[in-house]
Amino acid sequence: MQLADVLDADRIVLDLSVSSKKSLLEKASSLLASAPEGGDAREIFESLCQRERLGSTGLGHGVAIPHGRVAGQAEVTAALIRLLTPIEFDAPDQQKVDLFFAMAVPDRCSDVYLRLLADMAERLGDAEQRDRIRQSGSPEALLKLFSD
């Protein structure tokens, strides 16, 4: 399974304005729940918050990958959010975060989910990839970037 298999242009939001981690996780939950195979938005939100309590999913360089296991989630779904103004996200480098790749994962899922997380972390760990994401003009262009 590839990133493009779990991400859809309808779940990519560019230049969103939010003021807090909570607001960002609420928006991500709503996007993840909007997928045909998505679970309940409230359950997704609670799962993302529970994961953040274990430790921030901020990676550094303005990137975070919030994710969580959700009962009733049929398949892995993903959303990508690029913020207009970065927010505090407790990243290890203390930089504010503007790129978020969120995933909701079925309870029973393991290997696929871990491979997708590793793939996204590797992509977002690359400065050139981050620049492309930050400069992309449309959800479709970003989706194409993840398909390549």
C-alpha cells in the first residue's frame, strides 16, 4: 500500500488557519472521518489526542504526523494539512509546525500502518520534499507528488 492509496485530494487542506494543537486535531479528525472507510470523527479525535499524550508526534523541521488506532475504522485513511501560520506542537527541535500528515488506523492494522508512517517520515525528513509540499498550489498537485 502506498501513501497515495490512503490519501485523497478531498482530505488535503492547504493554508488552513488554526490557533492550537486541539483545533488542528479536530480538523484532522473531521477530514479523516469524511473518507468512505473512515470511522467516527469524535473517536478519531480522542485517539489522536491519546497518542499525543504519549508523546508529541512532531518530528522537527515544521512537521508532525498525528496518528491513532480507531475502533470501527474500516481501512487506513490519511489527511494532509498545511497551515498558513505554524503552531506550537511540542516538536523535539522546538520549531512551530505547519505540515501535518494525519492517519486513522483500524485497531487490527499493524504492518501496513507502520510502513506508511515510515514512508511519510522519510519523505518529510527530506528538505526538498518539504519545500515541494510547502510550495504546492493544489491538493491534486500534492497527491501527484505522493504518487511519484
